[in-house]
Amino acid sequence: MAATTQRQRAIKRLQMDGIEQALFANPLSVRWLTGIDVPGGSAENPSLLWYDEGEFTLLVENGFAAQAASFGAQKGCHVRDYLGYTIQQPIDKPGKLARLLAEVAEGGLDETDVIGIETQSLSLNLWWAVRRLLPGGYDLTPIDGWLEPLRAVKTPEEIAIIREGFRLTDIGHVAGRAAVQAGAREIDVWTAVQSAVEQAAGKRMQLGNDCIVGHRPTNNIGGPPADITIRPDDSFILDLSVIHKGYWTDSCATYYAGTPTAQQVTLHTFVEEALAYAISLIKPGTVAKEIDEKVRGFMAKGGYKVYPHHTGHGIGLTGHEAARIVPYNDEVLEAGMVIMLEPGIYFPGVTSVRLEDGLLVTETGAEILSGHDKRLP
Amino acid sequence: MAATTQRQRAIKRLQMDGIEQALFANPLSVRWLTGIDVPGGSAENPSLLWYDEGEFTLLVENGFAAQAASFGAQKGCHVRDYLGYTIQQPIDKPGKLARLLAEVAEGGLDETDVIGIETQSLSLNLWWAVRRLLPGGYDLTPIDGWLEPLRAVKTPEEIAIIREGFRLTDIGHVAGRAAVQAGAREIDVWTAVQSAVEQAAGKRMQLGNDCIVGHRPTNNIGGPPADITIRPDDSFILDLSVIHKGYWTDSCATYYAGTPTAQQVTLHTFVEEALAYAISLIKPGTVAKEIDEKVRGFMAKGGYKVYPHHTGHGIGLTGHEAARIVPYNDEVLEAGMVIMLEPGIYFPGVTSVRLEDGLLVTETGAEILSGHDKRLP
């Protein structure tokens, strides 16, 4: 993925604020601006992206230099690497990255007066590597969070990746629906789901989120799978995210160990209606908090206690991002956003139901990206 | 786990250098000094540990405050939390952590003159929260890597956790040995291993490392499982780590899809001898690089190209840590260290064999902690 659009959006934003040099240290920023899935920002494999008046230089460990080469082959893009694993000397990735950064930054800082920094991700030792090169009179502008609103509207390449991710997610749900049986445990359902997704992908995948029986006595909203056995009349929440090429999906279905009880049928049918109603509200120009308010109102009118979590959220390089569908959010939906919606009803100790779809906001409304079967058995 | 020993070792080291206040930002340091498995240091769930003349304060997101309470109940230990997930306002964990840090640090900084900082893990925004409180004439001492040598000798509580981890690792190998069959793929072996470990643990586990057929044409030493099919005469390297309560195990076996070829039998037998020889060298007082040199010498004398990787390494809160068994390392083994040894022979495009055991250095020699079956079929 070339990520040309992403860099154009970022350059425009930086120029608007008169920023000539910038240092992107947040791994999500590095991923988004380069378009390649290089491990970044972790203590284990630190990566950085240096910006200098329209040009970008990716700093990676040498073990990932081959993977990064396609980025460096593009106009205005460069790759530099530092020594990672070796048996000939102590491994010192942060120290070696700091020295490389100083080398890369040096040329660009002679006449800098405004430098942008992602201060929440840049470690102190890396900052020192830059600071000692800076002339006396510079301005430092924190640019934390600047890219998040730019990331909300997805490019066609990003949407294609997210679609692939949803196909893997659907495969996980088929396995999950089959695995929810009385006597099996939450963890057994999880291993069935995980194995199905990884076997379909032909590789290890990072997966989330919730895999729990509805009869959990306190938090029956979500959580990782545990050694808890499914009973014959249990509902089961499988809220599944697949991280594919760096991009998250999300999805939720509620499955049943046996024939659903009358109460479960009533709840499930109502949540289906709530989700359909929520989906009907998704179109460009809608304000996030208004969707939130309306869907909560729908639950309350049905006589149910309103869920304590978000009504929905954007997805992309994270599992929860702009636009959040929550009470305070004035953000306006735009075509190209990918939004999750997930109403639920929870009776701790008894049962719980949540259903979730992923929507691509289109020029005229929304397209459902998730394809999992959320119906009653 | 109380981690009292860990804090005593750290306090001694800090006092020796005249450090009165310190800020531990490396998640491994936070984990080791608190003894609890609170997610730390990631952008997702940042945690910090503030040290002030013998007392420790753990700063965590409110969602983990209950988990952290057992730490706060100990003498000289405190827990403070900041707001994480909310639907009422934007989630701003780094900003909220910075404000909490300023509040916690303020009292202790009045008369500070030497403050220790893990500069490779502390982000610039968190540093700013402290710096603006500091009096003019302070000294800042980077304390990156200080705890790593202190972590090398494990406490009895740590060894107990690592033993539990090895029992889960052994379960993974039983499943892996059975799953290596002609026609199955690397990823199928992996899902069998992963499912067995997670089902035994009753929860999701973080797992590593290598799961590959010996006939890979270039790198047949290691790598994650891919969509590569096992052939009838293939060897298969399963190098498995289980991260249990924050502590890594490690282990490697070589399995065979059918009856091993004469060459495979020869290689396997030789690597068994090399591993037994390496194990015989492990005892307190031995210098790491001398073990490395001797085992490499053993391979060369056998007429084999010497493996390009380490001969071994310590394990603990990371998968590769002190004491590294590599050519440059003068560190001396001590009782309580946990050391992996892993000689291997690699013929790219043909076959590869590696065997690995985990050793607890005892007063008189070594105890093998790994219990997986590394024998020929």
C-alpha cells in the first residue's frame, strides 16, 4: 500500500501550522504514513518516521529493512536502518536508533524554527538525540493526536484491507457459533475461533476481544475467555476483532448452547431491531452524539436498562477510534469512515445479548461490511 | 507474588548511586518491582512506578486498580489510579497519567538533587510533567538497563512461576509432535500447539516463536508458521515459548513427518550430544562466553557449520535476557539464573535440527526445567 494520500493529508496539516520538521514516534502514525506493516514504537522493535519539508525517512531495525524497502522506493520516501540482533556485542536498539536519528535529523535542523513531535510516544533518550542538534531559538509543537482525525476517513486501499479482515472475521464466527455447546468452556470456543481464523489466513493473527457466557455473575458484558463452562440454557457473547495487515475489524454475535429461552428470544429480537435502527441512522452529515442519543433512547423506550458502553466507534489501525459514537461527540460522519454499532442488553447472572455490525459510510448511507450470521438459531 | 526481594535489590542499587527519587517507565521494571502483572508501558495502558526514598507508588489506569490493590497493601507500597475508558469525555490516558504523575511526584521533589529516569521508556510528555516540578539544580541519572542484571538471578517465587510455564510448554510440545504430519501445514501445527496450551491454561496465553519445516529454502532456522505444507520426509522445528504470569519459557524440539532419513538421524543424534555437552558446562562460576566457545567448538569438531545464532540466553520477563551465551559475554553464571541452551544444524532447502532445554543454575550444577520429549520418533 503506497499511502500517498495519507502523506498528502499529513503534509497539508503540518504546512498549515508552519511545521518544517516533525518526528512521528507513535507506531500507528508510522504505520499509517508509510503504508507498511513494520513493527514500530515498541521497546522490542522501535521505529520512527522523520519528516523534513515534504520528505519522509523511516528508521527501522535492520531485520525489517527488506520489508521497508517498498516504502523507500517511493518518491520523497527514504529508509535507514540500525543494527538489531547480533551475537557480537550487546543488543542496544534504543541507543542505536538514537544515534541514527541524530544522523538523519542533523542536516534538516540547521534552519529549523518549528519542529513537531509526538510527545506521548517519543522516549526521552530519542528526544535528547534531536535536542542537542537544535539551534537555540526553535519552537517545539506537540503533534500528538493530529493524525487521528485524518485517519478517520479511509482510503480505497485501506477499505480493501478492512474488507479482507472482515472475511476472516466471518470465518471465526462460523467456528464460534458451532463451538458454543453445553459442557464446552469459554476457552474452548476461543481456541476453535482462533484456529479457524489462523488456518484460513495461513498465518498467526492478532485477535480480540470478548468471549464469555451470559451467566457471568458480575461483568457479563465482555472479557477474555476463561475456564468457565457453558450451561445448557446459556447465551454466549463472541465479540471478535481480527487485526489484518495492521487494520482492525470488529463484530459481535450472541450464540446459544441450546434452544434459546423465551426471554433470550425476546431480548435477541429487540437487539436486532435496535441494531437495524442504529444502522438506519448512518449516513454522511450525521452527528455522532445524535446517533448515540437516539439508539440509547430506543433501548429505554423498549423498557431496557441502557448499556453502559459506547453505542459504537470507528475502526482502523486501532479497535476503537474516531468517530466514537458516544454522548459528548460532535464529530460528523463522512463518506469513507468505517463505524461499528453494538447495542446490547445485560442481565448479570442470567443472560446477555449484544449484536454488532461494521459499516462503511457511503455517499448515500452505509454498506454493511461484516458478514457474520447474527440470527437466533 | 510480593516482589520484596526485587525491591530490596533495587533500593540497594539506587542508594549506592545516591539516587533519592526515580521513575521506572519500562514495563518490565514495573512488572518486576511490583510482582503484579499489570499491563504497563504500552500506549494502550500506560503504567509507571515512582520511587521516593525507599517507597514505591504504582500509577495505573483505573480499570487495573483492583488488580494492583495487593501491591498497595504491602509496606512502603502505594497505588494511585487515573481515568481510562469513559464514554463521557475523550479518552486521554497519557494526559491523565501525566497529571497524576505530577501530583504524586510533587511532594517528593522539594529537596531532590538526584533523580533516576528510565529514559528509553519514559515518553517526553511524562518527563515534562516531572521536569516542571524540579528545582533548578538537580542531577538527572539515566537508569536504563540497571535492573536487568538484578533480574538475572531469580527468586524462589519467580522460579515457581517459570516451572508452571514449562509444564504448559511441555503440553504444547505433545500436541506439536502429534500434529507434524505430511500434508499438514506449519499453521496447522501451530493452531494445534496453541489450542493445547490455552485449553490447559484455561485462558488466552501469549506464545512464541518458531514453527517451521526444515526444507524452507533460505531461512530454515526460525520464523512464524506460514501456509507451507509439510512433506513426507520433512523435519520440523518447533521452538515454543509460553508467557505465563509475565514470565517467559523457551524450548525447542525437532519433529519428523515420517521415518527420519539417515541424514536426519545423524544430525539429530549429534545435536542431542551437543546439547548434553552444553548442559554439562552449566554451573555457578562458569563464564558465559566460555560456554559459547566450547559448544561452537563441539559443532565444528563434528564437521558442521556452526549455527549463526546465540548458543543460549537467560529467560525471565523477556524471552532473551542476561546471561546471553554469546562470544563477547564475560558474565559469570550464578545459582538462581535460568539459562536456555539451543545448538542447531541447518541445511537450507533440505533439513534442519535444533534442540533446546531450559536450565536452572543450582549451587552444584544445573536442573533441567523443560520436560518436552526431544527424542527421535
